[in-house]
Amino acid sequence: GVAKTCNDTEVLKNMDFECGLDSNWSLYRQPNNNNKAVLEDATCSGSLTGISAAKITVLQSGAIASAILKNEEISNDGSFNNKRYAFSVYGKGSSASLTFKMRVKYILNGSNQFTVSQVKTLQTSYPQTPYTFSFDVPDGTSAIQFQLLCGQDIGTYYFDNFSVTGETLSLKKRSQNISIYPNPVSNK
């Protein structure tokens, strides 16, 4: 057989699912409720390109984070430092009202932190332009994991052709969060 080359980046693995649905991706169901949702391969008919895509059938409504499509958690070897990552994905739904959010879990000083997008609404066909979300990696981040939250609405969700671009943040962009106070002046 021909070994498949996975479509990987430093922060997102198997982005088009062509290396198999079980490679680098998993579906979290909370609280370990296997009746909540099912992850399967959408095959050709459900994919945007290629022969595979993620198909998530949500069987019970609930909190949006009660079903989460998760990519692999990737340790920071230093290459994530001072980076802004722009994640994108193509998605569609079995009805035109299914909602999802994009989220990054990152580990900062040993604890899980999350940055989440606004609610995004799927249409019944793949869009011309992908859904996007950008994330600035905080200093001291030891690992990050890209996630899609899709547990709110009953229906079938399709996701394919993830991508991510990284840019190094200039000091100017990074320092916007820092307040500079004048040095106290001693009264003589």
C-alpha cells in the first residue's frame, strides 16, 4: 500500500482527515455520555475535497461544550512562542441553524485555559470561504489543542479542510495589553 502523507502543521494534525478519522482527532462527550453524539467518516459524499471528512451526529441538545471535536494536544517546544495562529475550517450542517464554536485549549503554568470564538452558524452546503478564528499564544504556554464545540443543537455537522497560518507578533502588537505607568516622582 501507499503510505499517506498527513496534512500536518506544527499546531494542527491531519487537517483534511485523509489519514483517517482516528488519526489525531477524537470526539469528547460530556459527561462521558456515549448517546450524546457520534463521530464517523463523512466519506466522499460528505467531504469538501478528498474522500474523508468529519461527520458528527449530535443526538441530544445541551451545552455547546458537551460534544467537542478535538485535535491532538501538541507540546510547545518553543516554536509557538510569540505567535498568532489563524485557524480556519469548512463546515456544513444537516439544517441551516446548527451552531458551533472554535476553541483553543492551552496549558499555562500547569493549568488548562481556553480561548473561544463567537458562535458560528452552519449552512446546508460548504461555504465559499472558511470559518476562521485567531489565537495569540500567551507567554509561558506549554501545549495547545484546537477544538470545535458542537454539542448545542441536534443534527449532523460536517467539517473538512482545516488549515492554520502562523505569524510572529511584533513587540508593538504584543505590548498593547501592557499598561505603562509613569515613574513616581519624589517630592523634594
